[in-house]
Amino acid sequence: MADPLDLVHLRTLVAIAETGGFRRAADSLHLSQPTVSQHVRLLEKRLKQSLVVKDGRGSRFTAAGERLVLEARKLLAAQDEVLQRFSMAVPDKLTIGSTEHAADGLLPELLTALRGAYPDVWLQFRIERSTSLAESVTKGAIDLAVVLGGNAEPIGTEVGALALRWVAATGWDITEVEGSIPLVAFEEPCGLRRRALAQLDDLGHAVTVSAESGNLDGVLAAARAGLGIALLPFSGPVPEGLVEVEELPDMGDIDVRLVARRGIDTDVEQAAVEAVTAHYRTVADKAGDAGTHLQGVA
């Protein structure tokens, strides 16, 4: 195997190109000018090519030297990126977001896992809808968030899935609806709302959004009041006051994803992925025996 190039020598070569000469490169690197010259000679000896030649009272790069400067910049940038990733310490505080009802089952398990691995980290929580959480992670305001998928371009890491079900108030009968089907939904932007409208439209139904809310409690209250049907994700029994609408087709599952802020410590992210995946694996095992229970919002 060929001997590797010395990154220190390559950094010197790049400094010459960026500062415009040996003396300026020496000043910028806090080296002597003879040391800078030695670095170039060692590179030339290693590659068996001239890299810098005299040009009048100054010097210039040869074609080989110019090519090496381009490649050296790439190598040094890659090295700097690796060093930055590995030098990042675990933060003093982690902000974790989740959908509303995930706080009852998922968050305690996630918090236990993170506290066990990082006992000195202060954990802060934020409960919001998936769309808001994903945006906050992108902006760096939240470190980790558990969100529902369903986007055209999936984000984060898939950690589980929840069954989607049509529900309505006890006694509500879709066969008795005349005209448009009333839909209870979350305010836009909402992937579940768009999915429900598209499905009902494909079935040939006219649809009217009869009630909308920015939070889960509002959607549940409107559905219990008989204002319309709602499409929601479940992992256990249907909440009291609601029943599943059997007349509409099965909507399948929606994936649950863990989204991490860019630059977060990879070990922290992996610990969260493992904890959330284990939680939803348990949820899936129980769902086969216990029916469905509401567990998240769009």
C-alpha cells in the first residue's frame, strides 16, 4: 500500500494558494518560511512531481500543483468535518418533542432510556402536532421529535407504525347522512386531513369539513358531539364516546418517525431510536390482542 500523504503538508500547500506566497503562508500558519518550503519539497518527493516553480521574483503552481490543491481542499474539509462530529460533546440540555398522546406511553420510556445513558443532561419537553415539531427540528429549536409520517419525502428514521381508523360518535350512522359527509379534522397543515379528504373523494363522496381544531382534544370533542367522522391513528381501544366506522375502507397504517436535529450527537440519536423502536414494537405486540387506542396526531 502506498504511503499516505501528510495532511499537515497538504494544509501548507493550500495556505500558499490561499495567501499568495510562501512568506504569507508561513505567517498564517505560524511557521517559518524554511518549514513551509520543506513541506512543499516533501510533497514533491512523495509524488515525484514538481508542484511549485519559480516565476520571476515569485513562484507559481504547476498544473500538478493546482490539481493537488483542489484535492487537498477536499481531504482537509473531510478531516475537519470528522473532527467536528467527534468533538461535539453531549449537550447540557435536550429538548424532546412528541405528539399529544404519545406523552402517556412513549415519553416515559424515552426519558428513562436517555436519563440512564446521560444522567447529567437536563431533559425538556414540548408537546405539539407533527407538522410543528418537524419544522422546529429543522430550525434547531428541538433536538429530537417523534412525529407521524405520511409525507411525500419521509423524514427522520422510521421507528414504528400506527393503525389508521375512521371514528365517530356512538350512534352516528354514515348510511343516514344526506348530502356531504361531515369531516372533523385538524387545522391545516395536516397530512391526515388531506389523506381523509382524498380517500372520501376517491369513494365518490362529497365532503364538508364540519369542525376543525389545532389540537387533539378539540378533534375528539367535536367527533364525540356527533359533528362528523374523523380519521385518527390508533394502537389500543377506541376512546370512550367514539366507535369505529366500519362502512368505510381500512386505511392501513401510518409510520411513526424519529427526527433528530442536524449535528446532534449520534449516540444520543441512536439511544432515542432504540428506545422508541422498542416502545412501538411492544405496542404492535399488544395491538393484536387489545384492539386499538388513540396514540398520536398529525
